[in-house]
Amino acid sequence: MCGFQSNLRKEMPMNFKEFESEVLRYFRETLGEEYTISINEVRKNNNIIRNGLLMKKRGQSITPNIYLNRFYEQYIEGEELQNIVDTIWSTYVEALQSFDAENFKFELDLEQQKDKIVYRLVSYQENEEKLKQLPHIRFLDLAITFYCFVELREETLSMVCISHEMAKRWKTDVKGLLAYAHQNTPRLFPIVCNSLENVIRHMLNDERFEELFCGQEDEVTMYVVTNESGINGATVMLYEDAFHEIAQNLGGKLIILPSSIHELILIPFDEAINTDYLVSLVKEVNLTQVPWEDVLSNNIYLYDFSTKSFEIL
């Protein structure tokens, strides 16, 4: 933090609360009364709690929410505390510079937001506490929740969660929100479907790809489906026309593996497929490969083209 004298304590190690308090103290003493420094506790997907540092200058309308959890991990790994607060300050400055705060206007009225209302899918069980505050619809073992889309920048999606209070102010309910979201979400976040083989081919060089896929012609073809942003892409299950068309093209019935909140894996249905094995595979991947915040479900689903219906297998 160039130009500021270090006033950090040197006691080591600190637990997270002590680390948080020390960062707060440092910025309060360093920045002075011109800034209001506080902690914003945010309940993320699957009941993950993130603690955000808010540094708001007098007269500033908005400010970045800088999550401290990842900085604490750096501290535990041995990073110097002075380097960490310098990085926090740089993150704050860069976030303000990249965002046009002066011209940013977010009008929380329905007329301004009706074309930006979108939905996303989350686990019902893992988000029960948060869902008490939100209009939502049960769907399989999941919940459909609603947001106002703000901005997509450099693989980061900004959205404002729609609460019961906001819906009440708008004099609407879940049916109204769903009608808007059905129109907006497929338009703002179009569906993308590729074979898993093609996805992996793009990730590997030709030689490595051939090593992995040589002689695999008889394996079941899998498809990855998401949206163009790759963020909250599992929501494409709700795109009635587009998802229905994909199912039609792939044989009518689809087994759906929820690989994360961001994407799904589709397998054309076959009676010979061992669904118990697929369930165990999804559970193992969720446990070992997917960040808990990104886990959607440990179940797998069947979509039937003829009835346009989903069920848990």
C-alpha cells in the first residue's frame, strides 16, 4: 500500500477472526475518518459464508466487496501480512477503476429490471436457510431462485438477488418472476452443447488427446451443456424449447449428470447404462473435484422428450 506507513502487528499465527480484526484495524488507522471500513458477511451457495471487506470513501456511492477468506489462506501459507494488505488495497483500487462508479445507476423498480430478471438453480437442501428469504420454486431436489442481471465482465457475473421484500415492493410473486425469467435467461445466456470429446480436445494437444481417446469408439458419447458464459450454466435445464430440442436430437431421453452449478453432462438414455454407477460417480466427483460452493446435487436425472418431464433416477 504505497505511501502508507506499516502499522501491522507481528504476532503469528492468527485465526481467521483475529486476521479479520487486524486487517480492519490496519485500514481504519491507515485510511482515517474519510473512509468507513466494515465487514460484510455474505451467505453464498450451499451455505458457504464469505466475509467481505468494505472500504467506502465519504461520498462514494458503491464499493467493491473484497472477500478476505482467500487472503487468509495466503496468510496461512506463509505470505507476509504487509504484502496481503498491499494486495487488498490494489484489488480495491483496480475494482474501482474497472467499474464506472460515477455513471452506475441501479434502479430497483420493476419497470427498469423486468428485462433483466433471470433464474438459477441451487440445491434445495443445502440452501434451506437462505431460501427462507427468497422467492423460489421447488424443482426436483433443487430450487429455482431469481436475480437481476447487472453485468458480465471478465468471467465474473454480477447479479442482485431478488428477496421477498423486493418482490413485495414490485407487487409480484414467483409466477410473475418465473414468467420474466423464462423470457430473459435464455436470451441473455444462450445454451451451448458440445460433445465431451470435443470439450476435452480443446483442452489438450492432439498427441495427448489421441493417447486418451484411442480405441474408445464403443464408449458412450457424453455431451456437456451450459450457457455461453459458462456461469450458472446448469440453469439451461429450465430452457424449455432449447433443452427439448437437444433431447430430440439426442434420441428423446437423456440422463443428466449435474457436474456443477455451471454445467451438466448429458448421456443419451440406454437401458443397459448402470445408473447406480453414475450416481456414485457424481458423488465422488462432487466430493473430490468440485468446490463445495459449486456443487449442485448428488442425484442424477432423467428427461423424457415425449412428456417434457424430469425425474430423479
